[in-house]
Amino acid sequence: MNPLLNPILLSKLAWNYFSIMGRIWKLNKDEMKRYQEKMFLKVLRYAYHKTIFYRKKYDAAGVDIEKIRGLEDSKNLPLVSKEELASKSLEEILPRKYRDKMGYKVSTSGSSGKPIILFFPLYESTINSIYGLRILKAYGLNWRKARVSNIGDFSIPGSSDEEIYRDLAEKAMSMKLLGEHQMLSVNESGEILIKRLSEFKPDVIIGYTSVLVNLAFLRKEGLGEDIRPKYIISSGEILDKYSRKLIEDAFDAEVKNLYASTEGAITAFECLEGKMHVNADLIYLETVDEEGNVVEEGKIGNAVITKLLPVGVPIIRYSGLADMVSLSDEDCECGINTPIIKSLEGRKRESIILPDRRVIPPASAPLPLIESLEKFNVTNLERFQFYQEKMDRVEIRLKFRGETREKEKLLKDIEEGYRKLFGKGIRVEVKEVGKIENPSGSPLPPTVISRVRLE
């Protein structure tokens, strides 16, 4: 039997749907903050009283949760690292009442360390899916009619795409509760993906940036001319200016950015005005420095998330995303009243570390490269990667598609740009390669591979 037919679950879903869908427009900033305060305290008490891990952690740190009265006091709670969460069994992090409930056992990719095994009850998973539908609403689409192609980690056992998205989408479609959703594997060749997309004719395409770039080149080469999405959503990798324009030009569609993870669900999405809005009614996002102190608005810090759902495995002050971001409380003309991510820089462990202790994160590393590409009007760079073996040596690897005009001048210009950025004493080598290295075990190669660690 389809569990979504359960009348109790359906009634809960209906209530959550009407509560969630309009909340980020309906609540003003003060009202949203009060909502976050209320949900944060619920999650904190739920985690302390219902899980072995959080109770032991807070007791060991001398935290009296009754003295935590709101978000301002959250800084008194210790951070939870990815390594710490990965070392715990489900019995330690999941409340006992969920151990026999229907749900999904999934794992994180492990690309930034040891994977974490998590359990998402069916109820929590359906709530998370509503936040995905809300993005379609923000783009002016009818989620019950929109045709969505998702190129993700399908066919990979244990991934949230394969275990949760596929199952829920198929069940919802069978009940006519959802528009048609096509699930494509990131491991398929570009030619096969183009063929499947042409057959499906999606309104929205979701995928990794590098996969979308590959499809853009195939589109420019004459394949998939009948693929005409209204929006293309990039997720899972840094969306740089060059890649965004390349994809937009190839498909004549707006490209939007999405910040999501297994642990944090849909943390933020880009609105029609080009601002990256935090799903503040689902995620409380902080930015902290290396000592765990909250940084001021506008400054780049390490992302720390708390999931505002007292369901399943609690996620409280979790630093394991390892992303560097900056936040702003500015207003947006789109009408969404939530904090904005001004800068999404990527993972610090995937950054270039210089001798003067400067850190060049994955989102900032391509900037001189993009300047050179624009200067020489080059649009056939398929993939790039920065490889740092030592602190004073950086190799820039470029994979072109087809012939490149004035290639030698271009490579020299790129080299000069990075010499200016890195400063004296850094050896910079720019070279063309036939293949980009992927040593991390993730489905796609990282933008930066650095063997250097900032002590």
C-alpha cells in the first residue's frame, strides 16, 4: 500500500503544505525570527531528552538547556562536527520511537570525509519535499503541472536522491499529487542525458554545474534543440559566472543556484531577483570563525546549521558542511523575508592556501580565469581545476572542447592573472589537459585539490 494514502499522514501533510508554502512571504523579519526562536527551543529540548548523543554532549560541556532561552543563547552550545556525527551509531543520534518507523536510511557522500549514516522518517521526508515545491512556486510555476528533470545521484545506493527523492516522487506521481518528474543518473553520458531530456521536454532541469556545462556544449553542437526549459537549477557544485552564462546561452533559460545537502536539506535557493535566500523556517544558518565565534554580518565565516524540525535525527549547530559563506539581512524586491547568502564560497578544505595564510576558496579561485576567458572571448572551456601540491606551487588545469583561438596568449594571460593574485614566490603553471582528476570518490571532480592544510 502507498503510505501517502494514510489519512492521518495526508492530513498532516495538508496542514504543513498550507503552513510552509507561503511562510517566507507572509512573515516579516521579526515574525520569522520569533518563529525560529520557537522552533529552535523545541528542537533543542527534543534532542536533549530524546537522543543519547546530544544529552551526553551537552552534559559533558556543562550546558543547562533550561538556560538556553533563544537564538542569542545558541552560541553557548558546542558545535557538532561531521567527524563527530559520523562516529555515532543511529541508536545514539536517533530517538528510540523512530527506530521501527517507516522511513529512509541514507548516507552523505563522504566527499569531505567519512560518510554519515542518517535516518529520515517518512513524515520528515515529506516535509522536506514541500520546501522543494516552494521553489517552483517562487519561480511562478505550478508544481502540480511542472515537468522536472533531476540529474542526480540516482542509481547510487544510500544516496538521498535514490532512497528518498525517487521513492517519494514515484508515490506522489502515482496519486496525481505531483507533476511529472524525470530522474536521471549523473553517471550517464551527456549524449544519453540529452536524448532522455529531449524525450521528456522538461520545464525545469536540476543538476550539478559540471553536468549542465557538458549538456550546454552538446546543445551548442546541435543536440537536443527541442529542450527548452524555463529554468535550470544548479546544485552540488560552485556555480561560477562563466558556467552560468555558458548554460544560459546554450539553453536560452535562466540559471538559478541551489544550496542543499543531505544533513541540511534545502538550505537556500536563488530567487528571481538573483538573491540567495535562506529557508529560514527550516534552517537557522550561522557563520562562525575558526574559534567558533559568530562573525558579524557580511563577513565570511564557516557555515553552521540547525535544522528547525523536531523530527528524526536532530541537527543542531552542525559545522560539517564545511562551507564558507557570508550573510546579509538586506531586503529583496522578490518579497521573501529571510536572510540572504551574499557569498557562497565552497569548502575550506578545498581551498588554495598561500604562504601568507591567505585562503582562496573554490568560488573565488576562478575569478582571474574568467577575466581572461572574457578578454579573449573564449567559450569552449569545458572544465577547470586548481591543483596545489605545495604551498608555493599551483597548477591550473584546463580542458577545452574543440579548437581555441589564441590559445598560447590565453594561457599566458591566465598565468599573469594568477601571479598577481597569489603574489611573489608562488610558481604558477597553466596547462591544457585531456582529463580532469577526480581523486575524492565523489561523482564529479572537485574545483580545487590542495595537499596543503592551514595549521
